[in-house]
Amino acid sequence: MDAILEFVQLIFTDYTLRTVTLGAMILGLVSGLLGSFAVLRKQSLLGDAMSHAALPGVVIAFILTGSKAPLVLMLGALAAGWLGALLVQLVTEQTRIKQDSALGIVLAVFFGFGLVLLTWVQRQGSANQSGLDTFLFGRAAALVMSDVWAMAGVGGAGLLLVLLFWKEFKLLSFDPDFAATLGFPVGLLNVALTTLIVVAVVIGLQTVGVVLMSAMIVAPAAAARQWTDRLDRMVLLAALFGALAGISGALISSLSRGLPTGPTVVLCVSTLVGFSLLFAPNRGLVGAWLRQRHNRRQLRRAAVLETLYQLAISHGDAAEVASAHAHQLGALLAAMPGVDVRRTLDVLESEGLARPSTGDRWALTPAGADQARQSLARFTRHSPDELPIRPIALTSAGEVIK
């Protein structure tokens, strides 16, 4: 406990750790919130393309101004990323090239152009160009408070835009055709949403770099999607997951010498995605496996009950004889091949629905007969008292064979 308190105190007293943690938290929060719309609109690769397309904008902004001020470089990245997004949209609408192909073309061309410009700048021999290459893979440790304030300002502007056009963005994300019939400017709204994704990319370039930024766009939203079906909750959860991954990655990287912050943040958010895929209540793989297991047990339970009931009514009146006749276990095994009859009978006995008899024979209890009648009534669309006396044969689809 003392170690934890000492570590928390270090966050508030150590300038570098505090700055990196704040920057990573802002990055995760903004990218998670804005990336939710990209995931819902099935544009996850757009973040990857825009992050690579932003590199030439950073270099061109430095060439034109000679400044490495964070706001200047962010504006250059924003302009280049936005131009790349518009080119993707233009190519998709005006040609027969699909969106994934257009994204790949824009990503490769812009990134290649950015690398050429970056190499040219580095060969000029100017000391002022040092540090531009950190935008490739990120260098969170180099963040200063002016960078954090610039990230907060640009990200805050994007979040404000989401609040102002929440209903329009929500409708566009789920039913753009319906939005068009209502008279909404779908084209302009598409541009606005794309701009928001570019904003999320821009604020993370210095922290995680153009190579890993796509993970910060997609992963928090993908994790949040597993936990809810409501947009407002998904957006809040994605922002929370992103911020948590940013803080965790910054703190973990500070504990180990030489451990880069950006990749650590990405690993943390990937862990959240893996946990969500496994343990989310409605969509998680573990929950689905447990539900399937429960359903299989219930089906086996119902099958054994109904088989005992039909074997019993073959001896006479169902209401009077169903709980009186005991049947050999072998007959049940022959009637239900592949079903774990023995274990299911033990379960039914513990529930008071079946009882063992002499000679490894089994019969229904009155409660078991009543439940079997109710179960069969659902298949035959009779009331339990109207069931025929003779055995009821069911097809594999649950239909009655008359």
C-alpha cells in the first residue's frame, strides 16, 4: 500500500511522468471517443490511412515555418490527413475503386511522400530538424506541457463538435439513407466525421506515432462495443478504456528503463480488447460458451423427461400411469443415442423429477410427469390436460408426427 501511495505521489511531483501520463490520457480519451464513429461506420482502416497520410503534413509545416511548435505541426498533420480523407472519398465516389483499395492507395502514396520529405530535410544538415522522425513511432517521453495543452485544445475542439452534432452523427452512423431522406446534408456530415477521425490521429502522432496510431482509433471502441448496444454508453466506455490504457501504459513504461511508452499504451489497450472479447456479458466468448453449455443441459434434461413420459404413456393413461412405470436404463440409452443419459438422470433425481427403481430402472415422479406434459404441450400446441394418450413422436425440427 505504501508503495502505491508513493507511486501516486510521484505522478504529481515528477514533471516528466506527469506530462507523459496526461498526454497519454488525453490521447486515449479523445481517440476512443472519436474512434467509436469510425468503428460503427465500418471505417476502421480510415484511421490507419489518415495517420500515415499526416506525415507529409508534419514535414511540410516544418519546411514552411521552420518551427517545431506542437500546434504548427498538428495543423500541418490535420491538413494533410484531411486532404487524404477527401481523396479517399473522391476516388470511391468517382471511380469503380472500392474504399479499401482507395485507402491503401492514399496510405502508400502519402506515407511514401512523407518519408521522402523527411529524408530530404534530415540531409540538409540543420540542427533544427532533429526530432521530426519521432512522428514515425512516437516518443512520449519528449512531451512537454505545451504539447499537452495543444493536444487538449485540438481534442477539445473535436469533442465539442461531437456534442453539437450528436443527433446528426448518431443518425448518420446507423442509417445514412434515412438521414438523407430527412434532408440532412449527408455529404457534409461525412466530411465532419472524417475530420474528427483526423483530429484524433493528429493529437496522437507524437505519442504513439503514425505506425501505431490506428490501434488507438480502433481498439478502445472495439472493446467498448462488446459491453453495450447503446451509442452513448459505447462512446463513454471507449473514452474510459482509452484513458485507462494511456495512463496504464505511461505508468508501466516508467517502471522499466528503455520501455517505450507508445507501444506499451497500445499493448494495454489491446489487453482491454482481449478481456472484453472474452468476458463481456452479452458478446463475450466465455459468456456465450456458458450459455451454450446451459442450453445443452436444458435440452438434455427436457429430452430425458419427455422420453420417460412417452415410454410411460405407452402403458396406459398419461395422467395416472406416467409416474408409475419404471423403465430400463438401456431403453433410455437406445432411445437417445449420444445423450449423457446417466448424468442427466442424476440431475433430475436431485431436482425431484425422476426416481431410481430396482434393476437399474428409472421412472418419473409426479412433479416430473407434470413438467414433461408442459414441455410436450409447447411442441404440440395443446394444453397439458389435452395431450393424447398414445406416445408423441417428434421430428428433429420439433414437429409432431401424427
